[in-house]
Amino acid sequence: MNKECVALLLAAAGMSLTLSAANDSIIVTTDGKVIKTSKIEVNAKGDLEYLTPDGKLKNRIPNGRFRYAQVPKPAEITEADQNYRKQQWKTAAAMYHKAASDYRLLGWEVYCIRMEAESLAKTGEKAQAEKLLAGLHGTGENNPGQQKERNLADNFLADLLIDRKAFDDAEKILNRQQVLDDPDLVFSAFVKKAEIMQGRGRKKEALRLYYQAVLLFPGNPRRAEALYNIWNLMQETKDPRAAKIAEMLKREYPSSPFAQKVFF
């Protein structure tokens, strides 16, 4: 094969990759058809307007004729994330609030509501944050890519409920989270239920739940914290096994701040 042919093939491959990368927005219709496109917009009626794969024609799908649409993360949401990381909570909350409305039909509503709630909670507006998350809780989800976001929103809602000692409501959420196919959220559910038991004064049950988290999820990044909580509870109840937990924590997580807190 001569150099000219190689160059042409490489150029063609590059063009193909460019087109493929550009068509990274999708629409799934009510009959299950998947449409890939480079651009999706929502008109005043809530219809979706999108470009054909060649980028030349604009088609329309009426509201009610599609299950969901998903676009890549918009610049406005990326900017809100940056403000969140800079701890500019009020600015971030306002930006997420607007983006949740602007991208409601484009796959970003749940993420934006969750992040708005987290931003509000950082400013002390926990009641408003809880209200936002409660509005998401229990509603259906057609977009499978958004289910993880709904689960994370429920996880944070449980935190807020525990914070104001609404233990029964939090426990209902966590019971569902314990059976998810998501090790991090399942671990979190065990730990949060242990916190609930502590709040109710049921320390033995709290210990059991912390133990389950530690044993079932040995690779979880929050395992050191769970071990510390076990040790702390044992110290409170004068459990002689506390020393063994302290040894385990210092042996397995010597650089952890939780290991530095324990003593023999």
C-alpha cells in the first residue's frame, strides 16, 4: 500500500471518529428507537429538536413521543461544579437551580437538583435541601443513566433526615439502599443505619451494623472510619475487644487520621 493510500485511510478514519464523537447526544423514543445526534434542543412546547447524523437537517419529536434524552454535560453545569469545588455554595446553588430547569428534558435535572441540595446544605439551608430531595424521592426514572443520581440523592436525603432525627423515614430509604447493586451505597446504608441505632441508644445493634460494613466491604475507602466508630462504641461500653479493633485500625490504616485517634 503506497503512502497516499495510507494517508487517505487515516484521514477517513479520523473523519469517522470525529463524526462519531460529535454524535454523542441520544434520544430514546417511546418505541425504543435510539437516535444519535450532535445536538438536541427543547422548544417552548417541550418537543425535542435534533440534527440528523449528517448535521444538515433538523427533525422534531413531540413531547410524549420520547422516553428520555441525554446530552453531554453542558458548560453551565461544569461551571456550577467549579463554583461548588471553590466552596462558593450560594453561587453554585443558583446555577444548579437554573440548569435543572434548562436541562430538565436533556438528562441533567436529577444531578442538578442533588447538587443544588448539597450546596444549600453547605450554607445551612438544610430544610430547603431536604424539600428538593424529597421532591425527587419515589418518582419514576426512564433514563437508566440517571438512576445512580437518584440513588445518590436518596442517600443524601437520608443524611438530612438523620440530622434532624427523623430516623424512621431515613431507615425506610436505607432499607432500599441496602439491596442496591452498588457496593459504595450499600456500605453507606449500613453505616447510616448504625448511626440511627446509636441515635436511638441501641449501641449493640449499631455495633453489629458497623461490623457488617467492615466485613462485607473490605476495600471501601470509608472502612477506616467504620472501624474507628466500632472502637469508639466499644470504649463507651467498656468492651474489652476495643484494643483489638484499635490494633486492626493502626495495622491496616497506619496513615489514616482515624488511626491516630485511637489509643490502647
